Amino acid sequence: MTTLPAGTPVTIDGTGRGVTPVSLSLPCGARRIGLGRPRYLPVERELSLVAGAPEVLELVHQRPQHFLQITSNPAGAEVRVDGRVVGRSPVRVKVTGFERHKVELSRAGFAPVQQAVYSRSADQGVSLKLTRVGAARTGQRPR
């Protein structure tokens, strides 16, 4: 049994049996395989083991989905997450959990702002303040 990443605790029928990568000899019949790793979705598989027919289990762990609730002051800024336009603030965006994401906001008349956000909880708030840029003066000549 192997996983990516390696080092995942393994349970067989609810009993701990080591960490991946691991090779086990198990009795024939139905077995419930459990794999659990912090910050990844848990995996459970039902296997029916038959004598003389080895089972090979290779799994890539998946991160859970999280949500970022992105607000800005003032509201109405275009929001990009990881380079993709996701709407105007305030906006709720689904992201991959326990990873770093680049949040960018822009709005006419304001300096763009960006922030790296590590998604550490299932529903996380991100609030950014936009700064007004100087308005051009009309009707005046340079000196």
C-alpha cells in the first residue's frame, strides 16, 4: 500500500497497522481499509481479499475544499484568486484547503492590492482595504 504523500497512518477493520508505504499479510475476506492524514480528506475502501491474488492499493490524498469570504473597503472591487477572476467583492470563493492562494483586488480609482492567504479553515474571511489614487487635475498647466 502506498500513498502520496507517504507516511499516512493505515487502519484495517478499525485497527492501526502502520504507516504507508506498508506491505501487510491479511486474512481472506472483506476488509475495510482506512487512511487518515491531517489536512487531507480521509479515505476508506472496502476490499475483498482472495488467496493468491495480492491487492495493490495506490492512493493520492486529496485536500478538502474550503471557502474564502473576500470583502473589500470599498466594496465592488474585481476579485482574482490565483489569477482567475471570481467576481466582485464581497464574494465567496471555493479554494483548495490548506494551501496558499493569491488574492488580488482592483477597482477604478484605487491602487490594486494583493495578499497571499493560507486557507487554514473551512470558511475563512479575507478583508482588504483599497487606497484611492490621486485624481488628475484638469484645467491647470504644468509649471
